[in-house]
Amino acid sequence: MDALAAFTRAIAPSTVSSDRASDILDTSRDILLDEIGRNELPERLVSAQVALAVVIFNREGTEGESSRSAGGITRSYLDDLPADIRRRLKNYPRKVGVIYGNEAD
């Protein structure tokens, strides 16, 4: 799956430049890699990367806010990974460092 093409299909392509779209995708990839503790994103998580990129894109302009109320309308914002993405990450347990035997360096 081409993440950039999927992301631009998910949002209105005219609302974001291709450079900005790439930056948002890079950020979402880095967040997912930090969560699973790996250096490469598994192919099956590209759709999760796109979904997280859409969340990041929609959060722009609300950084630092947990909720907003104006004109009788109240909005609350997520401050963590969405539950559906977190559930998908459970299939990719965090990789840890090399386990050493009794040998000393």
C-alpha cells in the first residue's frame, strides 16, 4: 500500500501539500515505531500509519488543548493513540535488546 496515496485519498488532497503530507506520514510512522520498538514498520501497519496520520492532520491547530467549548458546542480531543490503532499494535510486541548469556565482554 502506498501510504502517501492512501493518506491524500483519506483527506481532501487540496487541503495539504505533498511535502506536508509526507511530514505527517513520517511523524505517524515514527510514533508507531516508538510504540512497537522497531526500526522498520511492518507492511500490515501501513494502514494504521495512514489512520494515525489522519488523526494528526485533524488535530492541527488544537495542539495543547484537551477540550474546547464555543457557541454551545463542546469538543474533546484525544491525548493518546486511538483505541483501534492501539489494539492493532498488540499484535506487534515490543522488541527488546539482545539477550546475553553468561559470557562477559
